[in-house]
Amino acid sequence: GQQVMQIPQYQHVQEGEDFTTYCNSSTTLSNIQWYKQRPGGHPVFLIQLVKSGEVKKQKRLTFQFGEAKKNSSLHITATQTTDVGTYFCAGVEYGNKLVFGAGTILRVKS
Amino acid sequence: ETGVTQSPTHLIKTRGQQVTLRCSSQSGHNTVSWYQQALGQGPQFIFQYYREEENGRGNFPPRFSGLQFPNYSSELNVNALELDDSALYLCASSNRGNSEAFFGQGTRLTVV
């Protein structure tokens, strides 16, 4: 079945530094979603990417979908303490089934 | 907030017991998916219900079962609980044809 790998597992940055997490799938994805989970919370939908090579921005967050639709990245510019949490990518299989990566934990030092 | 509510929020059960978790989906959504999230891991798909029928199942044993009701709310039942079943159980509500999922706050199950 489909497997989704995410790196790094953990990143600790100084406030104001940039952060990037990468996601790779064992198979071509129809689309990919990104979620954020705050400590003690539940996953919250951030964005969905559908097209090959697609780039979407949400304020300081930039999401990319690879040309082959097998990889994706999330980049945060100038991190803030409110960015703390775990960022998950999820490949979408048939019928809205989500296959999640293991997540990247982001900690921000102020 | 997503409008997806789960109950209870926390639960402690003994090994071998049975448990039922509940989920009310967001208004207008007809699909409910259940996920198990172990500590430090990403959510793992258990199964999905669409219009009261199971519509896909992950790699979980038959002692994990579910229901969806006419109002699209759902239950997850786990029989013969094992220690490894301790996890956060998440319910996600969506509409068929739109894969954006709205998660509830989860039920934290501890099996002792």
C-alpha cells in the first residue's frame, strides 16, 4: 500500500528562522494535504495540493507539490512561537482515505 | 472549531474490556472516517463510513468495528481491548468528492 515518509522528525529553531519539512510518497499521489496539530490538540487542515508542480502560499507558509506528484514540502518563513506543533502531510487515497506521514515536530525558541 | 464532536474525551479501560466511542459529524457532511494516533505517530486509518455503510478499511483486526447512523453520526467499537490499543482516536468528517477532512478533538483511550 501507499507509504508516506516525512523528514525531519524533529526541528528546533530560533524564532525568526525558517523551517522546512519534506514529504515523500512511495506512489504517485492524486493530491496531498497538510495538517497542523498543536500539542494536545487534533489535526487541523491547512491546505490541499492537486496539480503537478503546484505552489500555494498562506501568509508565511509556502506549500509545494512535486512535478512527479510524489513529493511535497512545507516552508515557513520567519517562524513565530505560534507555529509550534506537529506538521503532517497526508496522501489522499480512494474515497477520502488519508495516509499520513509520521509528522515533523517544530519547536520555536523565543 | 470544526463542528465535529467526539465523546468521551478521555477513557480508561481494562485489558479485555469493550469500548464504544462516539462522533457527531459536521452538519452537511455524509462521510466519517476513524483514525488511531499512537503517541508520537501520525494518524492511522481504521475505516470509513459513507451513508451508513463501511467504505474502506485499514489494517486493523475485526475487533475494531463501527456504525454510521442516518444522521451521519458514527460509533467506533473495540472489543477485547489490548494494551497497544491505548491511543488517541480521531474522527474525521467530510463530504464525498471533497477530501478536506475536519477532525474532532479526539478520544484519549488508555488501556491498563
